[in-house]
Amino acid sequence: MSAKSLLSNLWGPQKRSGMRACTHSRRRSLAAWGAAWGRTLSFLLLVMPSLAHAADENLKIAIGVTPEGASCLLGGSIDGEIVSAATVVPMMDHAQEYTLIELDGFGSMTAAIGLPRPVGSDTDCEDQYEQELALGPDDYGRMQVAVLGSTDVVADHLTESRSLEATEIETLKLDIRVYLDESGFLYTGVEIAQAIEFDANNDGTKDMLINAINSRRENAQRGEYALIMIKDGATGVFTIVAEEFTAETSDYPSLLWENTVVSILDLDGDRQMELVVYGTFYYGDGWEVLKIENGAGSAVLGCGCGG
């Protein structure tokens, strides 16, 4: 069935008898018009992705999605080069197809509704964009990342990962204790928020990501920390991806970011995994893409208005 026929079925038969048809149209109730528009919108979201421009295989776009469905455009990559959100915005279009991903694997397929919108004009929100997505009822309630492309395309940029159980995490606390002692920081206990097993550098060996947080939001305490580190499965060497420490006790709120690793993917196609992280602190929240290079981690993309 053609798109024209589908639209005709959605809207129902149309009269074409001049003024009489026009008068009839004006008398249609608002409720009936709204129902017809709802059917048309459903058609656009379901059918138009197949009619939209095919996604460029050399273009990758990543959008952070909160449990409430709020989105934040992180940016992406073009021909293997990481680029900002502002750079990919002109390449985005209504009804582009996205795959939702999380640590445990794939979510559902979704599509863009309209074009990206700037979040705000103040300094903290400069070059920040949100992209509305056609989320279903089952897409809410968890942190996810929407990646441009079909499931098959996106699968080529993912790696198998496994979140450790609480009993397994206990054995990793010694690694954090040793690192804190060697770094000369005051020991305040070890609390691991996440421990994830995955192949970080595509060498066939499982590596271990440790996300450790010890923070009291109400007032900063000396020795508090927020760490993301990766232990190489072959050498045992640690790579510090992100770290923050509180040097002095204060009556003011802690400024440490409490991070959650939402997804692991190869955004730029270099066969090295990037971490997509959502973080919160006392004054706000935001997203980052952390890249691991030369034994260190750095934030290459970000989105958020905290601060």
C-alpha cells in the first residue's frame, strides 16, 4: 500500500464537493480532528523511518536518555573522528532511526521526533541540545543511550559486558584500598557502585571496570572520592579513567560527581571502547563520553547544564 493510501485510510474518506465539503470540514469536532492527527502521527513514526535518508555508515550519533525520557545530545563521530553535538546537529533529521542500548544489551528501536532543540542560552548550557524520541511504555525507568542506526549496525560497535554480583565485588575492594594508600589519600572506606567485566581494548582478554564512590552530599569530608578505573585483564595494570578527591573537610556541599556507567561502545570505530557516563552532583547533572588512550582517560564529549 502506498503512503498516500495509508494516509487516506488514517484520515478516512475526503469529500470534494466545494463549499459543502469545506463547511463539513469546519464542523468537525476538535476531538475527531485530534484523533485523526494521532493516527497520522503514529503513521509518521512507524512508516517514515523507512522513507527517511538512510543513515550514513560513517556517521554515529549518541543521545543520553534518562529514566524519565529526557534526552541530551552528546555528539558523535564522523569518519572515525569524535565531533561535538553542534557538529552533528545539521546532519540530524526527523524520523531518523535509533537503537536504545544499556549495559545489559539492547533496548528497543526508536525514532527522532522533529529536530534537535537548544536547551538554553546561558553559559552553562551553550551548545547543549535535546532530541525528542518516540519512546514506548517499556523504554522508561532506566538509563539508556540512543545510538543512530539499526540494531545490526549498532551491534558492530558494542562489546559483551557483565555486571558483577555483590559477592564478586567484595574481592575488588582491596584494589581500591591499595590505590588510595599508594596515592597518599586519607582512607575513608571502600564503596563500589559498579564492577563491569568487558574487553576494553579488543585484545580478547576480559578487563575489569570499577566505579567507586565514597561521598556525603550535604557537607564535604576530607578523603571522599569518586573513581572510575579499569584493571587490564592481561597485565593487571590500572588505568584511571576519572578521579576526584576531597582534600579538606568543609561545611559546604560536596562537589564530587557521582557517576554511573550507562553504556560501553566504540563510538569512533577505532576498536577501543568508550564509556558513556551519567553523573550527578549537588548542583546539577550531566553526561560524558570518556575515551581511554595512552593509559589514561579523558572526557571527549559532554552534555549537561549543572554548575
